[in-house]
Amino acid sequence: MNHFQYRDKVLFAEGVAVPEIAAAVGTPFYLYSAATLRRHFSAFDQAFAGIAHQTCFAVKSCSNIAILRLFAQLGGGADIVSGGELYRALKAGIEPGKIVYSGVGKTEAEIDQALAAEILMFNLESSQELAVVQERAAALGKRARISFRVNPDVDPQTHAYISTGLAKNKFGIPIAEALAVYRQARQLSHVEIVGVSCHIGSQLTQVSPFIDTVAKLKDFLARLAAEGIAIRYLDIGGGLGIRYAQESPPEPAAYGAAIRQALGEMACTLILEPGRVIVGNAGILVTKVLFTKTGQKKFIVVDAGMNDLARPSLYDAHHEIVPVVRGEVAAEVADLVGPICETGDFLARGRELPAAGAGDLLAVLSAGAYGFTMSSNYNSRPRVAEVLVNGDQFHQIRRRETYEDLVRGETIPDFLV
Ligand SMILES: *Cc1c(COP(=O)(O)O)cnc(C)c1O
């Protein structure tokens, strides 16, 4: 359920007509609904009500500080994967004690930054990383709280690029080898073992891979306990999918119930790292038709391209396309393409699309996750504005970039002057 609905023929975000926003901020722009964000966060978090848990929103899916602040107000923490995301999370007011740091390649500078902030824990991915964290924590006179990300070798049955929990993926430590790194960590002076973590992939549409993972994690916790290693946090990652088109992923409540059942009695706090399931259907991309072309195929050329929304090009992902103002003319099969000089620059291909002409606005749905955050300046296109609607008000939470922004940080060296 989201708050992008038609009133008569016009698409509204909560109480605001989308054309009104387009007139004020120009196109293209990302548009999020605060009511939808709150609703999705709470639905997810409530699925774990009654057991000790912390929902740590996966910042990489949608990282605007206004949206992070909204989740912070609902008690949300953050799952970060870089120093930049740590900076954002702190700036947004997320408590350091609710931040977990994932990722396979943290730098010394990033580790120092997270130690200084006193985050909840580092999810480590190798014994080399453990050695660096020990060394940096010793240098700074800190004790790093750590978990290891274990790789359970479970097939999440999703797109190959977003599968992470298979033995062949670069992520985590094979669960069969993980005991050895825990034994190693136990010897170290400046790390404190507090958790076990895992994240098997993204856009999962079934619960069974999660359940298989939980079973393997439970076995592993028992082996740790037998060695006298007590765990305070079990982090099961994110990955719950959303409906883009025909998928029917489990609702958060069903996902939560299945996980709770699989976990049974547990002495530690559960950590969850949802991204897409909270923000995916809480955001849309609004774009304007520039031209239409009819040759062998029909093309609708819009002002948003693969640099603004990479998912269709990158994963061949499907996003529903709807008119911002519904017309009378029937849909027709066309490709929806952007202005970028690449044949891979499309938002939809060979699809029944609303009949649209120059100047018409179209909405690309389910664009809230991995939309703006994956956008780039390719073709020297300024990144688009982000707008947050709250009731009958809208707020620009990121202004459109300017040409000045494009060259900020670039210099012409003396020998060229
Ligand atoms: C990307 C990522 C997530 C979030 O995944 P979603 O599919 O958006 O829920 C959570 N944890 C880790 C470690 C990730 O890399």
C-alpha cells in the first residue's frame, strides 16, 4: 500500500498533485511520500514486535538525510557500507549505537571514522580485515565491537548481480570456516566479539532462503556457544523483495512470523537490515516526454535516462510506467528511452505504454530504492532533485544539481594555463 493514487485523472502523492510539483521543481525528479515511508518502516519493524530487535535501514538503498531522519524518528538505526554513509547517518541524527557497518572492503580511514563514532558493530568479512580493525582500535585506544559476516551458501533465487549468499560470491566467510576466525578474534586485545551477521541477497520473493539461512545460523550459534563464545546480536541482513510487476513477495508480517518461528527461543538481539522493502514503493521518478519517434519501432524519448535510474539498464529491471495525467487514448507498445548516448539507455522496452506526446509527464513507479542513490553524472547531466511530500506539503530535500556542481573539484593545472 502506498500513497501515490489518482484523484480523478491526476496522480497525487498524498495530498499534492504531481503536476504541481513538476511545475515548481522542473523535471526529472524523484518524489517520495513520507506517509508511505513511515507506514513501510513501521510495518516491517512491527513484524518483530515483542522480541528484542533493532531495524537498521540499509542506507545504500536511499540515502537522503531527510529520509534517514524520518527513520531515526521512528527508532531506526542504519546499516552502512562506507564512510560516506556513516557521515550521512550521523548527520541525519541516527544514534551511533544503532549503526552497523557492513561491506567487504573497508579502508583504514573508514575504520578509524567508525571507531571514533563508536558504532554498534563492524560486520567483518575476513581475517585480514580483523587484523586491521584490531590494529586501528589499538592505535586509537578503542575496543571495536565486531561480528563476522558468514556466507551460508544459500541460493536466494534472485538476479545474479544481487545474490550475495552463495559460496561463489565475494561476500562473507564460508560458514564452515567461520569458527576459526572467531577463535582468532577471541585472542585479540582490542576487539570484542558481539555478533554474527549474514546477508544473502536482495529482492528475494520467497521466505524459504531466509529460513534455510536462519537454520544454518542457529547451528553456528550453538557451535560458538559450545566454545564459550556468547553472541549478543544476530544480524540476518536485508533482502526482502517488493512487487515491481508480477512478483508476489511475502508481506513483512509473514516474513517476520516465519523468521521468528525459525529462530525459536533466542537469547540475543535480532538485527535487521531492510532497504528496498521500505523505500522501493515509497518513491517514484517523474519525467517529461521530449519527443516521440516512429520508425520500425515506436520510441518515447523522455528527459530521464540511465544515469538517473540505472536499474533497467543494469539488471534489466521492470518498472511500471504510468501517465501523471490520464488521457483517453489507448496504450501502445513502445520503448521508453532517455537522452543518453548508449543503446542501453532505456527505462522500459517493448512495453504497453501510455500514449504520450511531447510535454506529457510520466511516472516511473517503484523507484525509491536504488534509484537516486545509483544515479550518476554520466553525459554531464546534473543529478535530479529529490522531493518529499508530507500530507499536503512538499519539500525539496535535494535541489537539482547545477553546472557549477558538475565541475566542482576540477582544476586546470598550471601547465595548461
Ligand atoms: C544491500 C544490503 C542490504 C539491503 O538490501 P535490500 O535488498 O535493499 O533490503 C542489507 N545488508 C547488506 C549487508 C547489504 O549489502
